[in-house]
Amino acid sequence: MFAEAFSIAFQFADVFAFLILAAAGLAIIFGMMGIINMAHGEFITCGIYVTVIAVQHGVPLPLAQALGAVSAGLVGIALERTIIRHLYHRPLDSILATWGISLMVTQGMLIVLGSSWQGIGTPLGSFKVGDYTFSAYRLVLFGAAVGVLAGLYLIFMRTGYGVMARATMQNAAMAKALGVRTERMYAISFGLGAALAGLCGALYAPTMTLIPTMGITFIIESFVTVVVGGANVLLGTAPAGILLAIVRTALNAWYGQIAGQIGLLITVIIVIRILPEGVSGWLSRRER
Amino acid sequence: MSMLRKLNGPQTMGNSRAFWAGFVAMLAIALLYPAVSDPYDVGNVAYLLIFTLTALGLSLMWGYTGMFSFGQTAFFGVAGYSYGVISINLAASGAMTLLCLLGAIAVAALFALLLGYFLIYGRVSGVFFGIVTFATTLALAAFFGQTAGPEWAIGQARFNGFNGMIGMPPLELPWSGDVIVLEGNALYYFVLGLLLVIYLGLRVLVNSRFGNVLVAIREDPLRTELLGYDVRKYQLVAFVIGSSLAALSGGLYTAWGQFIPPASMGLPAAAMPIIWVAFSGRQDLTATMVGTFLLLLMFQTITVYSQQYALILMGFLLLLTVLLVPSGFVYGIARSLSLIGRRDKPGPEPVLRAGAEGPSS
């Protein structure tokens, strides 16, 4: 009985971690600047490849994963400085631009890197509860997801950057008038979002087969979580993750992966029918 | 005849006599084209024309109404699979195949109505509209991709997972006691005729009272609503019409190749309609039609050498469009040409300018 309960909790934690890690970077960028980054999947892919290449050159896995996140972040800042900053007042055009980039990067990688690579294998082995075997690494992923949420909370609520970033998010013109360098806030936030996407890729790198189009594996889940969460990352992402993870775990268990994915989609459509501003919009309205 | 007067109006470019003279000349060239070309090329051009229908639908939704839908390939695919399921199970032939095509479009339109109801009446707009339709498209592609086993079939029609559904009949047209199979030249004229009717029909639609309300919604939904229009009803109708045009494309495509794979819905296919329409100029039907055809032709020419390079070029064109000419290249060129021609007699500025920089609705 305990084993069954643990199994369900474990699967829930696994799905929750996937949703949160996949969505965090997208949510930061969307929450800060109202931009949906269609190249999100490519930042994830960047994290994956950097991690795998580093590991194949003998770098220990945790360090390689940090490298993956940092390099995705740097690419993000470069992209923000060159292209995204021209598009802040045109959210729709920013979608198109990032999509163009996404298409170019994916196909370019297919040409440069070929269709598939050797993976690096999942570390940490497995453990048993009752008759069930569980991968220990999945618990690490869950821990990382919780860590990312806690880290974001600390960064945005307890640091000078966080205060200025939130000020920029609420009223960019006013923040600028008060001396906040909003341009820099946007660049850092975009970089942070890209780095989190890279981190997601880095963390899942050991569990996946490597193909250049793998970023797409994360796309539906990340978009769906951000839509349900709404514009406020700090308030919305975690509850959205919990809600969607419950739906997904149940559907996965009964009908399989694809039912889980379609279930997510139907949940989203129903949620935005009821709460057009997502969970965070609803929560912040209740507070008022 | 008041319908015909609506062919010209504030919502379409090319209202002059010179434009229509050029239009008739182009039509004549298109009609004569099979006489001077070989059947393979003609079939190929028919294939390209099929996709311009999807683009026209997106132009109506996105360019005229301001609804950014990523869902064109979803409806394309749903109609394709529906055509397969219906026609295979009925073992359709003759005029029956055309009814199957209509049935397939009806299925996709119903799906658009359902999705559109939840999104539009849920007041989902702008970026979120794009995201949800995009996620829907990807989820459908993933769903059809995993239908490999024999248990995934409706009647006689097997879905075949990633490989796609095969074995549906081509379209057949009864013609004075005989039956014409729509392939090669016959298909070309059929598609050309459809495109002509739909293009002219859409011109009448956008210049009519209905179309003016759509453009008003694009410019400012709130103000339109305050003027007493039920914005959601108009949006839903535009969404269903636009999606049905994608469905028509999908049905024709499936009948043309007797094949529909899930890859026709997923990435990178889902990106294509957006690129065609954005590059061409979404707020004008003519620009969309011309630009889409040219892009498709170019894409196909390069794909022969490398599909990856062709897709990179498409991504690059999208980026260039956004950074340099947000209202679209063909639209921008046509606009500057018409301004040059009009320099001697300055007319009034169009009331509703392209809303590329305005807030999306």
C-alpha cells in the first residue's frame, strides 16, 4: 500500500519537476517583458548539448550542467542585445523573430551536428520501494525544480536586482524615471530566462536521446504551464505546475503519455475560459 | 450587382483599373499555362496553389481580424485525415469524393468552432491565442504520430502513425456523363477556379460591412464593442472561415497525394503559413496570395538541394521581415509602387492603416 502511494507521489513529483523546469525560463521572460520566446526550445537544446559535450570531454556532470546553463544564458544575453531589444513594444513581432531564430538554429544544428548523438546515461542508479524500482536521479530533478522556485523567490524578493526588475515589470517608464536602468534589467532578465532554459536542458540531458529537434519535447509543457500560470511568475508558476501535474499524472497512469499531453491542453483551454489571466491573475485579484 | 462593387474598397489593395487589367492578364497566363508546360510542372503548380488557400485564411484571421492563429496546419491535418477516413470507408468514387471533401471540411470547421468558442469567448487574445493554438497543433501532430498500431483505425481507414494515412481516392468530377479524375491539368484548373472564387469572395467579404467590422476589431476591440458590435461573434466567424480554408487546403492536398502524414501538422510545417503570410503582408489578400506563391516556389526549388537550407532561409526571411518591414515585403513594395503612381493626384490617406505596430488584439 505504501509502495503504491509512493509510486503515485513519485510520478507526480516527476511530472511536476518537468513542468516547472521546462517553464521557468519561459515564464521569467514572459513575466518580465511580455515576450513569448519561441526559441525557448533551442535554449534548452543548447543546455543539453553543452552538457553532453562537456561530459564527453571528462568534465564532471554537475559542473557540465552548470556550464550548460551558463552558456545558454550568455547566448540569451547576446540575442537580447542584438535582436530582441528592438522588439519590446511589439510582442507579436518578438514571437515571429524568435520563431525565425528557432527555425534557423534547429535546421542549422541538423546540418552541423547530424541527426543523432550518443547520450551520456542516467547517473545515480535506482532504488526500490516495495516491488517498485525508482530512478534516484528523478528525485534530484524534483529537488532542482523546488530549488529553482525557491531561488527565483529569493532573487526577486530579496535582492536589489529583484526589486528593480519587479519595478520594471510593473511600470517601466516610472522605473526608468526613478533611475532604474531598464535596458539592463531586460538584458539580465532575458539572460536569466535563457539560463534557466539551459539548466532544464542540462538537467534532462542524461535522461534523453540526443537529436537536434529535441527542444520540442519541452515546448508544449512549458507553454501550457506559462499560460495557466499567467503573467506573474512568482505567484503563478508553482500552482500551475501542481494543477497540471495532478491532471497529467492521473491521465498518464490511466491512458498513457499522449492522453496526458492532450489532457494538459484541454485543462489549459478550460482554465483560460474560467481564469483568462491565469492562476496568478486570479490570486492577485483575490488579494486586493 | 452590389456584391461586385464590393470587390474594391478600403480593405484591399489594387482597386484601380490598371490593377484589374493586370489581374485579367495574370489570369489569362494562368489559364494558358498548361498549354505551354509539361503535366508534371502543371501538377506541381496546382500543389503550390493548394497551399495559398491556407495563407488566405490566415490573412483573414490574422491580418484583418488580428487573431494570431498558429492552428492552420492543425485544421489542414484534421481535414486531411477526415477526408481519408470518410472516403476510404465509403469506398468513394465519382461525385461522392467531392462530398467527402465537403464532409472533411465540415469536420475541421466544427473543430475550429469548438476551439474558437473556448478561446474567443474566454477572451483569449494576442500572444496567448497564438500559444494555445500552437500547443493544440503540436499536440494533434503528436497524437497522430503515435497511432501506429492496427487498433488505431476508423473502419477501414488505418492511421499508420508517423508514416501517415494512405489509400484514399483522388477527387473525381462528373462531367457530361463522364468522370474526370482530378489530377494533372484537370486538378490544376479545379484548384485555380477554387482559388479565383475564394480570392474574389474574400475581397467582397473584407470590403463588406462585415469585413469593416473585422478591421475595426483588429484596430481596437474595445472601441468596436462600445460601438455596439458583439466582437466575439465576428471573431468566431472569421476564425471558422479562416480555419476552413486551411481545411480545404488539407483536403485537396490529401486527395492530390493520396497521403496525409502527421508531419504536415507539426513543426516545421506549422511555421510555414505564418512565414508566408508575414513575409507577404498579412493585411492584404492580394499581397498574401502573390507572396505565398512566390515563397512556395522558391522554397520548393531550394528544397530539391537541401531541405535544411530552405528552412533556414525561411527563418531568416521571417526575421528580416520583422526587423525591416513588419507589414510584409510584398505589401510594402506594392504600397510604395502605388504611391509613386499616385504622386500627381494625392488622394486621401487610408482611414485604417496597417496595424503592424499597434497592440495585438
